[in-house]
Amino acid sequence: MTLYLLCSLGDASKEIIVMRYIRRNSPGFSLVELLVVMSIIVVLGALSTTALRALSGAGTVTKAASDLGGFIELSRAYALANNTFVRVGFANDTSVNPPRITVIAIAPEDGTLQSDSNSDMSNATTWPMIGKPLYLTKMTIDDALNNSGSVLGPDTSSDMRPSDTDITTGTGLTRRVSGNNLSFSEFIQFQPSGEVRVQKSSLTRSIAFG
């Protein structure tokens, strides 16, 4: 704006002086300053990526816990509403990448436990599935974490609560879910009254998932 005002006054010498002054004093960055700024941006970008990954991992665990809690509560509500037994089964699914835990809820067609062997529960007609399966992505079931192999952590081999189940025997049962045959050996059972058990004949006060 100053340059145009001087031109309108017809003072060419001042015009040249002002133009040279502006050129000498124009704001700018030296090469060193630019390199320093770029280095700071790179460092901040690396730190932000690490922080975002950590937050993403924490969010995945939180969402999985919330989804599982909701699934189990709905299974219990179904048992109460229909006066029937409901069994919630867990299976590691390594046929996909990343691996995941597949959770299903099944209930006896006749509402009783007269036919509840592994082969009976493998039959989708005798024990139909309730609703859709739940998939917990990037999660796996491990009854005994330890410091060997690829799984790092404290030894939890004696931390299972309850320590055993008689709902299934041996290696469990096989159900076809989403086109894959999965082995379900971990189960919890809801009674028609809403009680939760992992032993058919005894009430369970608490169940630890970890």
C-alpha cells in the first residue's frame, strides 16, 4: 500500500528506495531454520503415530470388553425370557488375519439338558444358535499365559476361575460359523432362572475373563 501511495505522488526515487527496502527486509526463513522446523515436524509426527497406535490398542480392548459384556447380558436375558438354558461358547479363529475370538450363544430346542453332549451341541438343529455370533478381532483365548514363546506376561496357569468345566468334554465341540469349522471348548451356561454356571450342578459366584 505504501508503494502505491508514493507512485501516486510521482516520487520515483522514493519508489525505488521503498522497493529496495522491502526486498531487503522481507520476512523469510534461512535454509538452517527450515531444516530445524522440518526436523521438529518429523519428530512430532513419529511421537504422534506411536501415541495413536497405543490409543487404538486401548480402544480395541475397551470395545471388546463392552461388546462381550453386552453379548453375555443378552444371552442371560434370553434364558430368563424363554425359560430355557443358554450356553455361551468361545473359540479361537485363526482362519482369518488378524486372528479373533468367535463367541456364540446356543440354546436347546426342547428347553432342557436331556441332550447336551458334545455331539448334541454340535448339531445346529438340536442346539440352534441365538442371534448372530460376536467377533472379537485381534483377541485370542489363552488359559495359561507365561513368559515363553510369543506370549509375554505373568504366569496365569493357576488363575483360572472356575478351574474346570463339565459342560463340554475333551477338546470340546465343533460348530460351523461363517463358513469355518471352529472348536468350542470354553463355555458358560445360564439357567432358566438367570444363574450362571460352568459346572452343570454348581452355581458359579464369579467368572474371570483375561
